Amino acid sequence: AALIGYVLLPVGSDAVSSGYAAPVARFTWEIAMTDRFGLSGTADLGADRDDDDRVRPKPAASVSLGATVVRNLDAFVAVVTEAAAGGSKPDVWSMEGGCILPLGTRTLIDVWVSRRVAGGPDTWFVGAGVVRRLR
């Protein structure tokens, strides 16, 4: 288990970015079920800014099942709930799937695909990230 604090920086055009550096506190946990399979999850408490510049809470949560595919390449499927744009109640649901590849002991790359299934328009999302641990 870990408590992680971070900030989502606004990038992109005004059509896709709020222009607000959103703070997030994330509690994350993981339980190994076998040598190859594990269950994990997150609980987020973040903030978002409305069009009228009012800051509101933006909670989210997830649970995922992960497995080692080959050597150190892992794959996962997850269910995610989050607050819709302009709301502060987690009522948007998505399904995700992706891969995680560690590079050394402190860096990893992840790639995922997500599809919203409830709480808004059915949309697809593709993402990728690089995580670098400080210690």
C-alpha cells in the first residue's frame, strides 16, 4: 500500500485542457494472489476547476486484475469509476486494459485502452505513461 501525491499539469489546447494544475492524492494497494496474478486498486481524491473558476472535489476509484505475461511484461484489466466533468460524484464507469513494462528497478512504461460504459457518452481513450520512482 502507498499514498501518492501528484499534480496533473494542463497541456494541450483550450478544447482539451482546463488550464488548471489539478492536485491529486492517491491511495493505492496490491495483493499478490499467486506468483503470476495479483489484485490491485486505487482511491483518488483530486480537485478540478469549473468553467466559472470554482474548484470542486473530483474523486475516483479503480480495481484491477493483473498478470505476468512473459518475463517482466505485465497485463491488466480494470474497472474505473470517476466523477463526470462538472460533477463531484463518481458516476462514470469505464473498462480498461493494458500492459506495463518495467525498465530497471525504478522506471516503468505503461500503455492502456479505456472505454466508457456508463455515465456519459460511449468513448474510447488510449493512454501511455512513464513512471520514475525517486527512491
